[in-house]
Amino acid sequence: MFRTALVTAALLVAGPVLAESEPVGQRVEVNGMQMYYEVSGEGDPLIVLHGAYMNIPTMGEIIPRLAENHKVYALELQGHGRTTDIDRPITYPNLADDVAVFMDKVGLEKADVFGYSMGAAAGLQLAIRHPEKVNKLVAASVAYDVEGWQPDFKAFIPQMNVEMFLNMPFAEDYKKLAPDPDGFPALVEKLIQLEKEPMAWGEDVKALKTPVLIIAGDADVATLEHNVAMFRLLGGGGMGDMGKPLPASRLAVLPATSHTAVIGQTDLLVGLIEPFLKGETPKGMFQ
């Protein structure tokens, strides 16, 4: 009886906390589309942007883990998940502007941003086009120039066609959530075109004042050299322990990790993201 009473009391105390931690799904009109988003957790605001062909569930455990310390706004971008599509190309500037409008609609003046793949490029454009809205940016598996893609991927882009994507697992995932279950081929067409869009943002990246954490797999879609070049554009790559402060931006490379494996490295990602957002750095012997 005593043990039962303790368990019951614990459940009564934990019940509201558990309920509050459950993500709340909502929709808001953004540039003619009905954008779906979920809010979870408490703390400083953090916007999460998924990759191409993905949605909130396929981002895995990273969203609930980040919600342990932040108020997370997880978005589903144009034509993805439960967000409607509109008669407009999917481009990184368009996606960035959508996020900016979203922030205005929900009353977010400024937030940290975590983006993966397509979402990372959209986050990078958000920092470039709307710097006043981004506190810190975490960009996982991103490039700032088409020349940064791996040679194999650059060679693959011209071969892309809608049919090769129709039997992939995310085609079935699309039907489960999409407002138009038959809209997947049209989305694929737009995403193939996105891969062919010009992308040369070096000068814009160099001019950024926003601190950026670059995260890449060591077998990612962008070359390691490209990630290092981006870090140098952001002021990184010099020697520490010489009396100068470290740059605000950071670079992390995940071992034995391909592009699609990056988002599944939850513990590593959280271990990198949280100190960056808190402004914590490892201490050297001269500090």
C-alpha cells in the first residue's frame, strides 16, 4: 500500500510535467501556404529546420532532446510534412523568407536556429537575409557554394529524375502526412530544381556577424575542405593558446558519418550544440 501510494503521488506530480513536454502542433499562414509547426519545451527559443524530403518525425530524437533545454519551434517547410505547397519554386532564399515571416507571425523577434541539410542552407540564408532575427546558427551538413559538393554528388545531380524517387521510403512517409497525398512528384520536381540552383554565397558568409556552428560528417555531401573553407570565412582556423580569444563560430566533424547519418547522431549533436548555444568553450592550460 505504501509503495502504491508513493508511485501514485509520483505520477500525479510528473503528470502535468509530462503533458507540458508534449509537442503542440499548430498552423499559421505564411506567404500563401498553411505552415505546420510544433512547439515543445521551455527556455530560449530555438527554431529547427529539417532536410529535403523530411518532416518533423523523420528528424528523429534531436527535437525532443533539444526541447529539454529550449523552447523548440520545429517547422515543416514548403510542401513538406503537413505544410501545404504553393505555386512557387523551392529555393533557399524563399525558404529563409518563409521562416522570417513565420517568426513575425508567432511573435519571435530573434531566435537560435538549428538546420540540417536543406534546412541548414535555409538557416544560412536566414542569417544572411535577416541577420537581426538570428542569434546563433547551427548548420549541419551544409554548403555555401555548389563547388563545395562532393564530386560524386555533383555528377549525380544531372541524372536526377522524378521516377527514381517514387519508390524511396520517404515517398510513403509523404503520403501519411501531406495535405495532398498525390503531390509527391511535384515536390520532387521542385527539389531536383533546387539542386540545380546557383549557389555562391562566399562573400555573404564572410560578412556574417552571426556565430555559426558548422557540423559535418567526415563522409558528408560537402567536402571536408569546403567545411574548413567556410570556417575560415567565419574567422576560424587560427591557433588558440596565443592570447587571442577564440572565434565565435565553430567547426565540428563527426567520425564515420555519412550525410544521411548526421541527423541520427543525437548524443554527439546535443553535446556539440548545447555548449555552443551557451557560449561555453573547453578551457586550455593558459586560461
